[in-house]
Amino acid sequence: MTENTKIEEPSTPGPTTESSTARDLMMPFRVLVSPLRTFSQLAQKPTAKGLITLAVLIVVITAATQYASATRIILTIDGQPIGFAATDSFSSWFISILATTNFYIVLYWLVAASALALVGRFFGKKEVKLRHGLVILGYVLAVLVILYAVRTITYLALPPITFDIASWPPVEQATRDAVLNRMSQEWGSLPVYQFGSYFTLVSFVWLVILGAVAVKAMRDTSWSKSFLVSLTGFMIAVVIFGFP
């Protein structure tokens, strides 16, 4: 070896790569805080890493919501009031309702994002791959994290109701109707319950706004057309599934 011979050292991941991954994982929060900038970046470089964070957040917060709702239900078993969350049937109900809720959210995302991506083709100046469109529009569902967090707080703020039934949820339709009527009477006039109901509409408007921002960033179209595409896409999801 001569004095001019250079020995190359093995490359190691630098802080830039690590910080980039961290920023990608924080994408759901960035969408809520700075949607214009974040969706512009996603339009240039779509990444699905942040959807992992979003999926975990949604599972955790929906689990908290379902548990909070269960704590408001008091059953009457052998003449004694017992909280539904303390019964043997709670675990199976919890797993079932959690799986159903998150499956519904996945379907909602697929339908809404597909509708936004497809309708956007008639108005946008730029072509966007459907796969990239689904990824970018998936971040719009970050609003659901806030929605279910508010619902969790709402449930915890409501007074529990004691029902003269021994199992949950009610099986017979007549019993279900009686339970819903009782909930409406006990909770319907409470400000916290009304706030939770109104916030569902606020969340839908928020979804439409973020959807419009995403469409504009992807398609490079006007704001009016972007809002029209977003509203159309989410209304299709509402017709199929109802409000989130």
C-alpha cells in the first residue's frame, strides 16, 4: 500500500435518514397542524410510513371510545346493578365491536379515497396514480383520531344509566328500541351529549376541507373544483356508510 491509498469505511445510516423517517411517522399530526404544506410535500413524495402511526392511533383511540361507552352501561343481574365492563361478556363484545369499528373505518377510507381519486380525474390538471392517491388521501382520516378522542371524553362525562336487562347489547328489537329511547331521554338534553353530536358534523366538514387541500395539492386545480371533488367523494361515503 502507498501513502495515497485510501481505505473506504463502511457507510452507516446518518441522522438525516433517521430524522426523515421520524418526520414521515409524524405525518398524521403534521396534516392536522399544517395541512397545506404537508399535502404539498406528500404530492411530491408520497409515503405510507405515517399511515402506520395513523393506524395505531385509530385502533388505540377507538378502543378507548368503546371502553368509555361500556362504563356508562349498568346492567341488572340477579337483581343487582353491575357495570357492563365488569361482566364476563364484556371481553367478547369489546373485541367484536373494536374489530367492526376499525373494519368500517378501512372501508370508509377505501370508498372515500377512491371516490376522491376517481372524481378528481375529471377536474385535475395532473394525473395521479390511484395507489398514490389512496396513500395521500389516507392521511385525511387523521381527523378521526380527534373525533374519537372527543367521543371518548363525551362518554366519560355522561352519567351512567341502569337498564333492567342482564346482557348487552340487547337482542330483541323491542328491547333495543327501549334502550335507545332511554338513552335519548337521559342523555339527549345534556350539553356534553349535544356537543358530541355537533362535533360529528364539524369533523365531517373538517374531512371535506382536508380532502380539498389534498386534491388541490395532487391535481393542481382551483380551490372551487377541489372542494367540489372533496364534497362529492365524501358524500358518496356518507350515502353508503353514514357520517363517520
